[in-house]
Amino acid sequence: FDFQFVTKNTLSTYAFSVKKNLINSEYLYFYPNGRIRMIFNRTGQKFTFGTNYKAKFELALQMCKENRLLLSCAANFSPVEEVVNAFLFFSRELVIYGTKVDEPRQNNWLEVSLQKIEKESLVQQEFIQMMQAFGTGITDVRIETKPINIQEAPIPEPIKALSAALGTAQEALQYNAQVGYPSFQTDLITEESTGIKKLFEIICPLISIIKNDAIIFWDEIELGLHEAIVRQLIKWFYSYSPDSKSQLVFTTHDTSLLDLKLFRRDQIWFTELKPEDRSTDLYSLLEIKDVRKSENIAKGYISGRYGAIPMLNETFSPAPRQTALGEA
């Protein structure tokens, strides 16, 4: 794995390789004032350090085993600011959003969004403007919170019992979110659609990601959202802050997003399963020859021009249905 990234206004490059669950190689460089400086370089358990760095890694080296990255060990056991900044980039500035329809929530983005809308008037104004840009018709949002005892909350009894057994806090916040339209209002949780709830969940965190130059990895961006909303969301991410170093990296099965008016060729990537060993080949549209700027990428993909489509068995037919007496 090889990463080039900017954090604290400084370009850094970090890489590592793993072989048989052991760290095979690892290095970290940074570029103050455009000049390259090595912090450390590692091959197996042999380490080389940049000028004035070796003494600062003594304790970290004692903790760094064959299956541990020096980056994480040094971030905890060395005073090297450049290492800490690099570690925090991976732990805080890489945001993963991958909630599936059939999986439990893996984040509390909706709760965070409601808190921001309630407490920060500028965020509320920005949020309403965005919702209007998406054509929702929403003109106002009113959020009220109140503390509630977990034992009295409408949550499953096993969770209540587990909370009591673990001795965790017995109070939580209950949110009442009213969504205003020109002639009526609705309750967000009980009356709004999945799509509106999804927009409530993602817009405020996305604004924060852009403002903080962070990177979001989003699995199946189209889940719960209309394809027109997804397209508008991508355009908004591009234009919201032209000077931002933030990035949106997502997977999708929506072929309508394969559009050279929306993405450059080097921004479109395909994954193709290799049936012989079940590995996955990842490649860019840029690697495919003779792709014209005016080409209909979605149509070309469906026709198999770029690969990465399921190899269906066109000759398959189901077995004849058997009756209760065993006759076809």
C-alpha cells in the first residue's frame, strides 16, 4: 500500500507491504518546503532513520514487533510530530461510511447532524439551502432534545439489561425533529422517507469533511438515494469548496454515473473478478485504449467494452418442476 497525502499543509508519503502476516517493508517521508526528508525506512526488522530522528524512536522500536507497523508504535511511543500527524491522518481524516440496508448502523451521523442543526444556526441555514437545492421542498427544521432514562426508552429489553449490567450511563438524549414545508410539517423519524432521512444523515458530516480536508470512503453511494440526488451530491462536493483537498471515493452499481461530463477517465475505476482464484483486478478507465471524450461510457460498460461485468451463464435453465407425485 502506498499513500501520498497532505496533512498540516505538508505533503507526506507513507507505504508498507505485508507478507505472510508480517511487515515486509515500511517507510515514511515528508516534504517540508518542497524538499524530501526521510523519517524512517524499514525492511523487515531493519530500520533506517533520517537525520536527528533515530534517538527519538528508541522506545517505539522496543514495542515494534514483526507484525506491527512502526507508524502506529511511534505515534504512541515517540515525540516525533511528523509521525503523529501522519498517524492522525489515517485515524481521523479517513472517514469510512459503509452502512448496508441489511446491516445495523455503524455510525451516529444522524445524531451528530441533528446536534449541529440544533446548536449552530449557520449549519442549519446551510443545511436548509442544500435541501432546497436537492428539490425536497423543505423550508425549515426544528430540533428539540431532552434527556431520557434508558430503562424508559423504546429500545429492546436485552439492550436495557446489558446497559444496566455494564454499569454504563443510564441517560440518553431523545431527539424530536420537525421538518417544515410551505404548508405543513412532518416528524423526521416517523413520517419521512428513507431518502430524506439519508440526506439528514450525510449532509452535515460531508460539509465537515470538506472543510477539514478529509477523505470519505463510501460503499454503495446510491443506497437510499435517487440517482438524480446522487449526481447532484457529487456535483455539490466538487463545487462546495474549490480550494479544499477533501476527496470522495465511492463504490456504486449505478451505471448512469459513468459519465465523462461528471468524471475524468482517471477517476473511474472498475473491479473484475478472476474466477480462477477469486481475486479481484482493479483498473482505471484511463488504462483502456481508444476511449473517446464523447464516448457513452455507461453504454460501453453494459456492452462489456471495459470488462468488469458479471459473466452470466446464458444457457442456464432451471430444472423441470416436480409435482408431489414426482412427475414433471
